[in-house]
Amino acid sequence: MKCKFTLLALIWAGSSMAADWQVTQSDSISAYVMCHAGDCLVRTAKVFDLPVPVPMPARKSDSAAKPVAVSSSTSVRFALASARLSQTEKAKLHAFLERHRDARRFLILGSTDQVGKKRFNETLAYKRGIAVAAFMRANGVQKRNIKVDSRCCIEYPPSTNPSARRAVISINE
């Protein structure tokens, strides 16, 4: 700001340095432009002076991602630090598969609590999902219809949350 006032003072004072400068004003815009004499360009409208462009309507795409609907789900629980299905959980999973014989896509999400080291829990969560997938394949579900994912260290209090030691099986439509 100080520089502008100094320059204006030089111009208005008529000093020898001011002879090289010129102050112009555009006819359509009421703003002053300072430039060297002979180099003054015609001032163009600033962005805020331009009309606002009209947004284009959204194009409809045939390949739009459709949300995945979960029609049914169940969960099986595991003992602490284990990826082995108990007989009770196998029976529960078998009953779930009997009810949903026509299902085409299954998502299995293995999970753990926060007990132990994170790397161990990440591996354990995945092994729990794989154990459920192996049981499902042994009971007639094709491998291509099963997707296994995992998540580690569910943070619901308390950190030894037994309900976090599970695998959730969802049927996706």
C-alpha cells in the first residue's frame, strides 16, 4: 500500500521519475490503471465483472454405480485369539446357508477386538473371514460368489469386547 501512495505522489508532484508513468481509466470500468507510458493496455473485465456461466445439466450415465443392497446377514463368534469355528457357530452358519441357498453373492467381514498387537489382529481378522469362507465352500457355495474382507481392532469399549471377535456374513443383491 505504501508503494502505491509513493508512486502516486511522484506522479502528481511532477517529478522527473513520474514522466515515465501514466494513469488511465477505462470507459466501461471505473478503476484506475497505472502503467509505463506507451505500455498501457486496454483493461479487460475482471472475473467478477463477467456474467456467471450457466451450469450444464448432469449427463445420465449407463454405468452409474448402484448401491449394494444387503438382504440378510448373520454373524459367527470366535474365541479369543482363534480363527476356528465352534460346533455351535458351524450349526448357526449351516442354518443360515440353508435359508439362503439361492443367494448369489456373499460378503464375509472378519473382525477382532483390541486385545493384542495390531499386526496379529489384522492377520487374525482375515483368517476368521477365510475360515467362514472355507466352511461355506465345503457346504456348496461357489468360490466366485464369496468375497472376504477384514477389519482390525474394533474400538467399541471395552477394549476386550467379545462381540468384536466375529465374522459377519452378508448377502448382497
